[in-house]
Amino acid sequence: MKIYVASSWRNEHQQLVVALLRGAGHEVYDFKNPPSRSGFAWSSIDEHWELWTFGEYKAALEHPLAIAGFDSDFDAMKWADCCVMVLPCGRSANTEAGWMKGMGKAVFVYQPVHQEPELMYKIYDGIFETVGEINTQICLLDGK
């Protein structure tokens, strides 16, 4: 299967999930290490990005690096058969997973550490404690 892993740059579990799913034979998009470029970070545009005004933020969305980062991730979302959202994560990962579910793609939530429950995750295809459980679900989707 082709898998989009949605998470946070700060999530220490994201790279392990990518490695385990690739090791299970899946094609996996890694937003931290996308093909043919480095992963997008606001600090690539401006090291003081956290101090931006609303207008500066809106202008930065049109910066060539932001456009390339968005295009890379969104193209991968369209390419993927399913999504694994690795918690804890932020707004982008939740937006990505929601878009993918809205497009009829399976979305699995991986919760490796305890965190506050989220009712609306019922919309997804399951919440799991292990990557092995998610891989089983992905293999069922793939007919293997």
C-alpha cells in the first residue's frame, strides 16, 4: 500500500513508524525526508517566523519554499491509498487526515503515548496502540 504518515515535526515516533511500515513492504511518504528535496520548515523562510504578524504569515504562504512544501505534501496525500496519523500531532496532520478521510481513504490513528481523548477520531478507521495493529489493518485493505 501507499501510505501517507501525518504527524508533527516534534513527534519522536514519526520516523519509527515510517521505518516499520517500509519494513513491512509498504511505500511510505515521509514529510521530513520527501523525495528530491528537504522537508519544509517555516524557519527556512525566516528564522523569526514565530514572531510574524498575520500579514507576514499570509505573505509567507506564497513564498516559493512554502509552495513547494505544500505541493509535495498534498501530491503525496493524493498519491496515497491511506493515512496513518501519529499522535501527538498538530493542526496540519489533523487537516491532512481529515482531507484524506473526506476523499474516501482509510485513516488509522496511532496513539503510542497516553493523551487526552478526542471524540471526533471516531470518524477514522481505528485508533491503535501499536504499529503492528495498523499494519494488520492496512494488509486487510490491500487484500493480503
